Amino acid sequence: MKSKKNLTRFTYENAAFEGWRLCISRGGNTFTKYFPDKKFGSAKKSLDSAEVALVQIKLILENGTKVKGKPSPATVKKAEKLLAKL
């Protein structure tokens, strides 16, 4: 599988982690979450979960309030809470 925008595939022969990493930056804030194949059952399922999370996080960041063009602290907290819940 190939990496996509904001989603990177990690596959290493000698490492314990195989899966997808979601990473998105807005206004100086970076949001990162790992979706391991082991937890989700397969590479396809972990990718599907990462894509759903990416859509949700983009909605929060686009529709949240902004202060001087950057996401407000409340919006940042809401995005971080979403990622922690997944």
C-alpha cells in the first residue's frame, strides 16, 4: 500500500510496528496518531480507521473557531481529545 496525504505507511522487517501514521499540522499545531495493523486486524482496516479519523480531525479544524488565523485553544483541545479517544 502506498502513503497518502497526511497518512504514512510504516512497514519494517525488523521493527515491532507496522501500520499507518496520521499526521496533520494547522497553525503551528501538529496532530499525530498511529494506527497499528495488529490492533485493527489488517493493513486495510487500519487504513480505513486512519482515513475516518483524518476526515473527523479535518472537520474539527476547519469548523472550529480561529484566533488570528490559527485554531483556538479550545479547537486544539477538541482535536487532541478526539485522537486520544481513537
